[in-house]
Amino acid sequence: MKKIFSLLMLLSIINNAFGQETKLNKADKKYDKYSYIDAIEIYEKVAEKGYKSVELFQKLGNAYYFNSDLPNASKWYGALFNLNETVEPEYYFRYAQALKAEENYEKSNYYMELFNEKTTDSRGKLFNENKNYLKDIEAVTPKYKINKTDINSEFYDYGPSFFGNQIVFTSSRSEGNLYSKIHDWTKQNFTDLFVAQIDSTGKLENVTNFSTTINTKFNESSPVFTKDGKTMYFTRNNYNDGKKRKSDDKEIMEKIYRAEFINGEWTNVKELPFCSDNYKTAHPALSPDEKTLFFVSNMPGTIGNADLYQVAIKSNGSFGKPENLGPTINTEGRETFPFVAADNTLFFASNGHPGLGGLDIFEAKFINNGYAKPVNVGKPINSSMDDFGYVVNSDNLGFFTSNRTGGTGFDDIYTFTICTHLLSGVITDAETNEILINAKVVLFDDKMNEISETYSSDKGVYSFKIDCNKAYFVRASKEEYETSEKPFGPVTETGKSELNIELKRNVFPIQVGTDLAKLFNISIIYFDLDKWDIRQDAAEDLEKILAVMNKYPEMTIDIRSHTDSRQTHAYNELLSDRRAKATLEFMVKSGINRNRLTAKGYGETQLVNQCSDGVLCSEEEHQKNRRSEFIVMKM
């Protein structure tokens, strides 16, 4: 009996193992075809029966990760690492990202440190260079006010784009979709483009299907429109004119298409020439001048899973050669959903730059013909989940997409407004109040990072759009003037403010009769009481005069010394004359030819006010009469 029982147990174990293997093979086929939801259902049943393996937990984690369900991905990546087996470094990164979705940042940072130790990946380096990234993100000054829109469904709604007083967005909703065809990856409809009206308050309403000529039985998404509304670029699976094409690996890739609006209909749908059956191109965006198209691709030369590219749009409608935006923007992770604002600031989503979790939205200023280091836009736009698809118009009304907790569906569209302020001013000459045109004006943040640069207009005016709740510095400069810098802010409300800047001239027009002392604001060459020896502070002022005379070797100067009315006329005349001549001798010793200098003391004979003998005056009034003059006699 014992032998029979043992045999039965062995057969049961073998049958169970065979059954599990059969289920895993079935799940693997689903997984390989990106049918992640079907694969998850089978994998989890196997795992619930106690089966454990590196491959099972990797695929379970990946299936959730690639479907943007990071909390469940965290569960299975955690089980993977509990096996204490060797895994590829990428799993350290994915687990760290999934942990952020649960706001377990301490543990996430631990796995990012391990990831950095095991790779030379830029994502690890960016983390290692900025381990205080959470504090930096928390410190981002809030300027956004967000709300959910009323157009979200229980499905995927994402990727809004402005189209006049409407937005066009992507949705997998069943209502209004032209075809009832289920995508294996999401178990929802293939996506169509839908359109919603923007009412006078910025709310969205009246959702309808966008176009029967653009939408097909495959996925359409992420459109962008030219300002005249006559051309659109959009993403679609590799399907056009009723024909479906696949890559060498039998995959249907994403491509960017262009369409024209003619006689009330979108037509002439053509794929862009740099697309390929063997790599993805998606999510187009236009520069403000509409001469450059930005997009996402994994074409050869890509740094990570998906990179941002730009390509020139030529005047004849053809395209240049796509250019990768480079390692300042792109990482070995995923950069996606670009948008270029009116000031050429690039907004995009990334999971490679340090963020709060999933995809975060970043902005990169366009400075000196290149993009500055991306900055996380912070809360409330970003969350611990995926945040992407940022767009904003000239009225500071914007939209973005998120799958954060509290939404209606899998992805939801949110609206936001930005608190901004217009800072302007006039640049003038500090002495004459003359308007200064073409003065360079630079805006800095409170850490003296350059934000923007402009030049004063023909009316001396400059202006900057600034964010609320931030402190700034404004620096003005112009040839022949001293640079001046002023602080400004923070302000807390949308509005306008004025910050005028006066510049002091440091290079002066010199002609016969000019008093160099006035040009250099030298009121008096100081001597000790009743003495005429040149003091050190006086010598420093005289160096300015010497520099001008050395610059103009034909210049001659008449040195004139004046006193106030206190003391006798004779005393004052003698003292002032000795001081004038002492000044002359100092300048001769400093290298000026004696023939270029004359000197005379005038005592109290040329008072500039009423403070003569017997008149009661303040010390300040007497001071005005005690002065030195350096009059240009010849140039």
C-alpha cells in the first residue's frame, strides 16, 4: 500500500507540474503578444498555488509595469527580489519606480543606489547627483491650480491638443468610437480622436468623434494642429489606405501622419518620410514658428526606450534629417509627449529624470540655442503616478493627463491655470533720465540662474513674463554704463508690476570745457587740515583723471581748487593755491607732462551758493563750496 500511495503522490506532483507548465506556456504566448491582462490572469493563478520563479515574477511585474499599474508591479517585483536571485539591473530601476507609486521613497532610493552601482546608466547618475531630489521638487514654487475635467470616461482619456476653441484628445471609450475592436494589450477599444468644446470659463463640453476620415479601426492618438487649422500631425498604428504593415519582427509600429483640411474634411493622410516599419515614431509637437516638428522615437541612435527628436519642416513641406535632442534631455529611460510653449520652453514627460513616480512632467528652457537642464514642474501637476501630455495656451489655460488616485478612468485629463505676472520697466540714464534703447536686460531666479534675456525697446521698455510666488533678479547693462541689478518679488497674484532701472554712465563724452571732476563724481581732493600733501584717498580719485589724460595724450587740464568762506580771504587763497599746485606736482610725478597742466587756487572767490562771510550756513552747504575742478582746456 505504501508503494502505491507513494506512486500516486509522485504522479500527482508530476501532473501538477505539467499542468503548471502548460499554464505558463499559455501565459507566455499571451505575454509575447502584449496581451498583458490575459497573461496576468494566468500568471497570478499559478503564483497563488505557490509556484515561484525569477521568470514568473519578472513577467508578472513587467505586465503590470507596462500597463502603468505600478502598485501591482511593486508587489511582484518585491516577490522577485525576495528570491535573492541575480537579475538584470533594469529590474532594480523598475522596482524603484514602482515603489514610488506607493510613495515608499526610502526603499525606492535604496534600489536606485543599487541600480547606480551596477550600471553606468544616466538614470543612476542623475539620481546619484541629486539625492535630495524630493526636497528640490517640494521646494518648487506652486504656480498651478488644477481640476479634473468633465469629459473623462471609465476608459483611457489622454493626450489633449488645442484646436482653436476646442481640444482634440485620445480615448478608448466605447461610446462614440467608430469601431468596436478590442486591443489585446489594454482589453479596451482601440483609441480614436475625440473633440470637445472649451466654454468661456475654460471647461470642456460636448464631446464628439473627431473625424471619420482620420479615425480607423486601429489606434489614433496625440494630434497637433497648425495655427491656421489647415494641417494636422497625429499618431496612428502602421495602417493607411486600408493597408496594415508590420515590422521584420511582425509588430505593428506607431507612425506619425500628416493630413490637410480641405473643403471641410481632413484628407491627404500621408505618413512622414522619416517613419519606418521597423521602429516607432509618435506624439508630434510643433515649435511656435511651426518650422520644427518634435516627436518621440526609438529609431536607431536612440539613447533609451524612447527619445525626443526634432526635425526641420522646410518651406516646401519636406523634412530635414531628424536630430536627437541629446543627453541633456534624453535618458536610458523613457522621454515622451513633448510640447513646446510660446517662449520655446520644452515640456515633456520622463521616467528617467528624478521624479515623484511613474512619468513626471519636466520643463527645459531654450537658452543660447540649446535646452537647459530639465526641471521637474513639481506638485500638483506631478504625482506618484504617471503624469504626461502637458499643453498650455497663450491665456495660461492648460491640460495634462494623469492616472493618479481619485480619477474617473485609467487615464484622465485634468485642466490647469497658471498664476503669471508681467514685469516691465524702463531703462534710463541715472543722471539725465534719458531713455536708453537696446540695453541688455537679463532675468535671473533667486539662485542667479539665468531664465531669460531681452533688450530695451526704442522707448527704453523691457518686459518679462514671470511666475507667481518666486523671487527674481533683473540685471540691466549697456556699453559705457555700469551694470545695475535689482531684486523683485515674489508676487502672489496674476497682474502687472513695474521695475525701472537707472544706469550710471562710466564712459563719458569729453570736450573742451568739460570738468572731469563732475564726470567722475569727484567733489573734492581731500587734504589734512591746513596741509596740502596728497592723501591716499585723494590719490585714488586722481588715478581716474590720470587714466583719461593717458588715453588722450593731447589733452591739457586746468586744475582749480576752491575753499569755503570760513577763514580769511588771504588764508583761503593761499591754501587753495598750494593745494592746486600740490595736485599738479602729484600728477607730474605720476607721468603727466608739466606742459599739459596748469593750476590755480581761487580761495572763496567763486562760491556756488550764498554762504559768504557772515552768512549762517550748514556744514553741507559749506561742503558744496569746497571743491576741486579739472577743466579740459584742449583735446
